[in-house]
Amino acid sequence: MATVVAAPAAQQLEKFVCIASIGHSGSTLLGMLMDQFPECTSMGEITNLHKFTAQPDMLCGCGTPVLKCPFWLDVEAELRRKTGDLSLKLGEFARPTEKKKTAFRKLPALSELLMIWGSPTAWRLGSLISPRARRERDFGERAVLVYEAIATVRGTPITVNSAGATTQMKSIYLADPARFRGIHVIRDGRGWTCSQMRREKTSMEFSAKLFVRRHWNTELMMRSIPESQRMQVRYEDMCRDPAGTMRNVAQFLGIESQLSEYTLKKHEFHGVGGNPMRFRYDESTVQLDEKWRRDLSAADLELFENIGGETNRRLGYTD
């Protein structure tokens, strides 16, 4: 295994990465792998910080309660220094504007239309007349401050997080377009629906429709982000060839240091939220989950094909 040399202290954030996915697609795994780059700190899901700081027994990925984790305490202290607010509470500072939505309404709100358009100027003007856009804009600006605090605390120029809802990802982009980088993680829809059905106890019909709708939302939101600032990662490729996938990620981010082998160092990961696999500390190798090949019936697969087959093929899953 290659030796990892610690990155020199970096007091300023150079880039921040939002991992966009529809859930159950490998965003937690990608965050863990990216955390092994000396230049990166992966924080998990920023939208879960308020939940994980609300109760004393909520654990950081390292296994320590978030309220006692030295990493998060240092981030909170740095935010207090940056803002001058000595009473600042990390969870409240990073709280999302409202409950995440799984899909747009048939008629998107003004704030959503402005996000789809993706013009920072229009976004600033729209926030003057739309209270919801203003709330989303405030959230995006606060998120960037959290990224900056993490860069200072860890001495890493790149901060990584899973953005949660696509609207939250886009509000973060619009807060600081130049430093934003987006990675869209995709997964075979048959595997995604199988995971959704197992974890959320939903039917194949509901799961397949959700798969189509969420991908439509994500692709629509990412379309106005410059191609040079976004890339796509397939869950299956990441599991079968972690080193090869991470070389592509490193090239996208301009990272020179690369590893020849990747193992999951979960005790060193300070992510909040995401797949419960982050707490299975005895698992250190990347494993591909293809339970769908065993668990989905012929009727399930036929129903998925009728609803989500076209979307799946558009994503490159043609077998």
C-alpha cells in the first residue's frame, strides 16, 4: 500500500465538493474514499448536522458522540471565530431551510425555477422577492462557511459533503459557483429499487417511480453547472475498481496524491449521516451490493422495466 503523506496546512478553502445522488447509491462510500486523499476532508451530510447535534447519543462516523467529537468541536469553535458569534451552535447554523422534498411539484416554485436556471445574478435578485429563495440562499451561504471552517481546522484545501436534496445542492452551488465541484453518483436502478424496497418497505411500483423522478430532478439541477465542474461516478465501477475510480476523481479535482489501494478507515471518518455501513468498523474492504439479482422476482424486474427501464438505459445500464 502506498504511504500517505499528510498535506501541508491549508488555511483557505480552494474547492468544495457536493456529492449528488438519490440515496442508496454509494455517496457515503465515495465520501469515505475521498477522505483518504490528504487534500480532502469529507464531512458526510451537512443537512444532518442539526440532527446529530440535537441529541447527546448521536454518533460521528468515528464512533464518538458528535457533541463530544474533537473534530466537530473545533469546527464549531472556528465558526464562532469567523462569525464573531460566541454563542453559535453548529447544528443550528447548518440547519436546512425546510424539510427535504423527494421530488418537485408538478409546477415548481419560483425558487426551484431559479435554481434550474442556475444564474447567480438571477438567484440574488430572486431572493429579494421570494422568501423561500432567500431562506435557501442563506442556507447555501452558511454551508460554504462550514466548509471554510473545516478547511482551516483540518488543513485540507478541499471539503466534501453529500448535499442531500438536489435543491440544497444547487443553493450551495449558487452561493459560490467558482469553488463548487459536483459529483453525481449513479447506480443501476434495479439495485437502487431493491435497496429502497428493503430499507423503506416500499413497493416496486412506488420505488421505480421514485427512481425516475429523483433522477430527473438531479439531472435537471446539474444541467446548468459547467461541465468542467461536474462529473459522474458509477457505484458499480467504484466497488469493482476503487483505485481506478479514485484516479478519475483525483484528476477531476486536480489532486496529485493518489493511492494504489483503498481500504475503508472508518474510525478516521468524521461523517454525519449516510449509510449505516459507516459504523461497521470490522468491514474495511469495498463490497459491491448486487442483492437485486437474487431478491427481485421476474415480476419485479418486468415492472421496473416498464417504469424505469428508459431512465436506467439513459444512465448507461443497458444489460
